[in-house]
Amino acid sequence: MRYFQDEAAFNEEMKTVKQILERKGYVLESDHVYAKTTKYSDALEDIKDWLLGNGYEGELSSIGNCYGGIAVYSLYDSNRVSIETMTKKTLVEAKAEYNS
């Protein structure tokens, strides 16, 4: 692992990330805090490595968006969800964070 330090905690959290990804095809920051870490290449690689090494099959990508100085990030399976859809979803999430 390059970014995350506590392997046991990471493994437990990643089980949740995998479930969300399998159900929705994407993980927003409002779904799980690890979505925010995908802005860091080392964290994204840790997450991808774990998912692909633990039975997830898909094409994993990350995208961020911002509104009013608020940036949000997400992890998504580009075989299931388009980049256009994720651009919209991250913008909606950024606006919601800005307005909260």
C-alpha cells in the first residue's frame, strides 16, 4: 500500500466501497469517505489494486468536480457509468456541499 497506513482498517472499509460500487457503479464522497482520497494517485492505486485483487471486475476511474470552491471526487466503473453522468453527479454533490 502506498497511501493508506492501517491495512486492517483499509480492508474493512474497502469491503463497503466494493459493495457500493457493485450496487451503483460509482462511489461519491457522500457514499464513502474514500471517494475523496481518489484525488491522490497513490490512494487511487491502493483502492484499484484492492478492488481488482478482491474480485471486482470493471474499468475503474476517478473524476472530480467543483462548485463555489468546493471540490468533490468519485470513483466509478466506466463500463457501467459514463463520464458525462459522473460529471453531473459530482457537480450536484459539490453544489449540495456548498449549500450545506
